[in-house]
Amino acid sequence: MTKDNKDGSSFISQSNKQAMRNPWVLGWLGLLAIVLVVNIGMISTALITSPGLVEQDYYEKGRDHEENFLKKQAARNALGWNFKLDVPAKILLGQSAILRFSVVDKVGVPLDDIKVDVKAYRPSDVTADFNVVMDSFAPGQYQTKVNFMLKGIWELKVKVTQGSETYELYEQRISVTTL
């Protein structure tokens, strides 16, 4: 039962007993609908897009991160190699860029009996990652052409194999831009 105004219309107020005409009930139902729509949108986005966890064994790597980092650093220091990755200052989307890697041993002799791999790692999308093998063009000098098909942040990881030993020597973060 509602109260009527002098002109015969009913009040819409807190004292109104018809729930669906009460502004408080309508407000709470509207808020509930908004929360449900946002949650459905977030769940759909989570199921459709990449999870962002691109490392296959991220838990094991993270658990022993400091120990593994110290082991890698000690192995690199024991080698005594000097190395450098040359990356162009500006890398453009869809255009070839030349990456160069130089390496010498403890006494400055260029290393020629190695295999140099570069992994282009995209932190936000594992499907875009790729590996390239660098070709030797001079003693201790290696190079390759790469073409990045997505703009944004990439990490370059250099892995060197000498005989049966493999060393992860270098990591560098780069940015691929458009014109």
C-alpha cells in the first residue's frame, strides 16, 4: 500500500512498501549488476588472454633464484671471458636489425670454437619468443639479423656453448618501437 499525493500519484520513498519502487532497493540491485558485469568481464579476459607466466618452470626457478644466480655468476667469472652484445640504438617494428656479439678469453684471444644463440624473450607473450643462432664473421665476432614483429619490451638472452658446456652470459632489455 502506498501513500498518495493530493494529485493521486504515489510516493517513492523509504517508507514505500513496494520494493521495486524503493530507490534504495533499486540502487543496491544496480550496484550488484555492475559488480557482476565487471567480474564476468575480468573472468572472460583472464580465460582468453595470455596468462603472463611465460616460464614453464617458474616456481622452481624462483625458489632457487639466488642460488642459481650465484652459480651462474661464479661460472662466468671462472671463464674470465670478456664479451659484449651490440644492439642498435633504435630498433623499429618489422625492420631487420643486426645484433653483434664479441667475445675474447682471459688473455684477449678471440673465441672461435663456440656456438652463440640469442633468445628474444617477450615478457608479456610466450608465443612471440624466438631463438636465433649467430654466425661468425671474424675471429671472436658473431652477428645475426633479427626482425621483431611486435613492438614493446623484449629481453635478449645470450647463450654460449663451448663443447659440452653451456653458459648464459648476457641479458639485455630492449624496446622495439614504430616510426
